[in-house]
Amino acid sequence: MKKEVQALIKHRRARFVPAILAGMAGLILVAGLLLVVNFFTRGPGQVLLRTPTPTPTLTFTPAPPTPLPTDTSTPAPPTDTPGPSPTPTPVTYTVNSGDTFFDIAQQYSVDLCELMAFNQITDPALVSIGTVITIPVGGVELPTPTPLPTEIVNQRGARIRYVVQCGDTLQSIAAKFNSTAADIASRNKITDPNNIQPGQVLDVRINIATPTPAPTATGSP
């Protein structure tokens, strides 16, 4: 009985061994074919099995900050610079018979002193008929009186010729030269001391007025 069992086992082994060998040979053949296909399709050095492709990580790139708008002030429109005022054109006048500087000044509504100063006239009585004078437009700077010569400034009774200026009176002229209004009126035959004209030439004696002594202060008893 024992021999029969052993014989049966040997018989079964003899049947399965060729099948196992044939299966292993088939697996080797399939593996070889796969290697050949991989060599020609991927090239040498490539691995048959596909390696997983790494998933790219999402990197957050911050957006650049938006610059705040700058306060741009709108420049004010340029102001018009006033140009120079046009210079008024003076008017000329020809002296006629019977004209006086006072009448001409009144006719053109100008100051008599300005009219004389603008035309550089010190004695209007010397202006002859036909003289062309200029009527000033606007203010005129009046000339200052010529100072007394140093050699006579302290002489008593020295005589000078004085041209009446605007605003002068006999009293102001007398005070200016240490004279008297009565002496000036007498020497120039002036009957009305209020009737003197700018530009009128007067004969004045200087340093003839007696100075009034100043009162002395007395102490209280």
C-alpha cells in the first residue's frame, strides 16, 4: 500500500513539473519583450516604470502695492503783469499878445509853479510873444531855491534877487532871509502884500531885522 502511494505522488509530480517550467518560461519571455519595447521606445537608461510626476506647489506671489495718488495742486493761472502806463503827451502853447503865465495856467488847469518849472522859467515877465511853452501833464518836481552865497550870508543889508515860489508870502520871505515884509514891499513898490505871484522877482535886503530877545526865566520868590 505504501508503495502505491509513493508511486502516485511521483506520477503527479511528473505531470506538474513541465507545466510549471512552461509557465516560468512564458513569464521570462514576456519580461524580455517588455524590456526590448522599453529600450526602443524610451531609450537606454530609462526606467520601465513611470515615476510619478511631482505636483507643482502653488506659490503665492504678492501683488505690488498700488501707489497712492499724490496731491498734485493745479498751478494758479499766471496773473497779468501790468505794463508801464503810457506817458501822456504834453501839449504845447504859443504865447500871444496879452498872455500871462497865470492866465495860461488857468486856461489849462495846471499849477502856475509847475508850468514855470516845467519850462525852466524863473521870470515870466521875460517871456516874449511867440514863445512856445509846454503844458505839463501830471505832477512836476519843483526846483529848490538857490542857497545864498557864503560871502554874503552873514552880511547885514546885503541885497539879493529872489524869485517868488509857490506858497510864498512877503512874511515868509522876510522870515527866510531875516528881513521885514514892510521893507520888501517898499523896495518892490508892492501895495497889496497878498498880491505876489510865483516867478515874480523881488529885491530883498537880508539880515536887517532886529532879533527879538528871548524872555529870560525868573525864579519864583
